[in-house]
Amino acid sequence: MKVARVLARATVLAVVACAVPLAFPEIAHAEPNAADKETARRLMAEARDKRTANDLKGALSAFQAADAIMQVPTTGMEVARTQVALALLIEARDTALRVARSQPEGEEPAPFTRARDEARQLSDDLAKKIPTITVTLAGAEPGAAAKVTVDGSNVPVASLGMPRTVNPGHHTVAAAAGTRQAKVELDINEAQHQDVKLELVASAGPVVAPPLLRPPPPEAAGGIGKPLFIGGVVVTGAGVLLGGITGVMSLSKTSSVKSACKGNVCPASQQSDIDSASSLATISTVGFIVGGVGAAAAVIGLVLWSGEGKAEARASTASFTPWIGPGSAGVRGSF
């Protein structure tokens, strides 16, 4: 019997020894060694520098890392202050309560005692500043289970109609029940309360375009832009070249005829030159028109080619600009 009692007591003590660290994690926290303390000092210095530079998120991460190592009131209060600066009032109050409820271990430094006092005061102040919303639901289908979220986090349906704490700032409240949905966006300030009523309405569902109206996939249009662009450039060059050469020949013929004519009267021997000059002028005009059409085709081809996923690569190496002037047209480009 004595042996059984001893074993029973030993078992109870073992269970208690395992349960205490789980119930009170601060007790299980090992005393930081010299390396831990030096790391925490550097993290605290880094965090203060970042806070001075207005990098509050970076400062919070460094303060939290230092607090995870030391777990003392002073590091905890730095975390809480930075959370307040980031308008994370709910998180700041939770941190302040943790610091305020921590127990002194023997003779502790005076800054630790002051930090606990500050944490109690900060917790009381934040309790008055944290805003709340009351979410209500209307229009749910009979028997349909509702799902409500605030900023993507699930809200228990049983808590609907009760004030729910939120941080100051912008929030999205959404709900869905069966085929009905609702969403409300709101901005809320410190110490403010807002009622949020979600009116569930039937969701429209995805809109599908008729097959003939759908834009073709990139692979279906592939190969059109590049050939059209190259063909347009070639046609532009040919048209401009033809128009330029025949234009020069027409001007030469016209100049020769003018020198042989007296005023507006020309001898019969010049009639063939007059006809030739007129024909060359017509060909020159047609050549420039063809060049203009080619330039337009090149621009369209370039746009299509860009839409096939190659615009970014070409933008850094090539540029093209169509131009049309009196009696001439073409494409300027740089490669």
C-alpha cells in the first residue's frame, strides 16, 4: 500500500510539473544568456532607429523580436507603444495587459516597475479608445447557413447584434448565405461606434460573354502583327521610293517643257513631254498614297505585335513613327 501511495504522489507531481509551464508560459521561459541579452540590446537599438525614421512596421518587428527573447516589462511596453502608433489599438491593449499582469521576480529594476504601472494606465486608456461595430444580417434564405467576415476573419454568427471591437481605420464587412451575398465598407475613428446592416441579395453569378463576342486568345491572333508590320514597312518604302523617283522625273520633264514654251503656248513637238510629265506626276502621287497605306498598315501591325506579348522587349530597343507630308509619306524608326 505504501508503495502504491508513493507512486500515486509521484504521478501527481509529474502531471503538475508538466501542466504549470503550459498554463503559465512565462514561468517556462528560460533565463536569457549573455548572447541573448546582447542580441536583444541590438534589436532594441535597431527598433528605436527605425521608429525615429518613421518605419513603424520595421520597428514593431524588431521590438517584438527583442521582447520574445527577454520577456520583461520594458520590452513589452515598447511593443505596445509602437502598436498604438500603428493604430493597432486592440493588439496594443492585449500587450499592455500582459505586461501589467506579469509578476515581479524578487528585487527587480525600477524601470520594470514603472513599465508595469505605465502598462496598466495604457490599458485603461485604450479600453476607452477602441472603436466597435454592431453587425446585423437581413435577407438570409430560410435554413441557409450564414458566413460573416470582418476584414476576411470569420465572425461567429452567435455574436451578431453584439458590439465587436475593431481597430480605427478602413474595414470590409461581408456575409454570404446560400446564393445571397452582401458587403459593406466603412471607416471608423477612435472611440466611435457604428451599426453595420448587411442586406443579403441574390448574387448575379459570373458574366459569360457570347462566344462570338469573346476576344480571341493571344495564340489565336499570333503571327498577324509581325508580318503586317514588316509588310507595311516594305510597302511604305516601295511607295515612297516610287513616288520620289517619278516625282523627280516629272519635275525634270515639266522644267524642260517650260523652257521650250513661250508663255502658255507650246509647240506640238513638246506634246509628248507634256503627256509624259503628267503621267509621271500621277504615278508619283499614287506611289506616295501607297506609301501612306503601307505606313498605316505598319502601325496597325506594330500595335497587334505589341498585343502578342512583345511590346516590352521592343520598347527598349526600337521605336517607329509614321509621317505623311505634302507629296510624301513614310515611317521613321530607331533600332
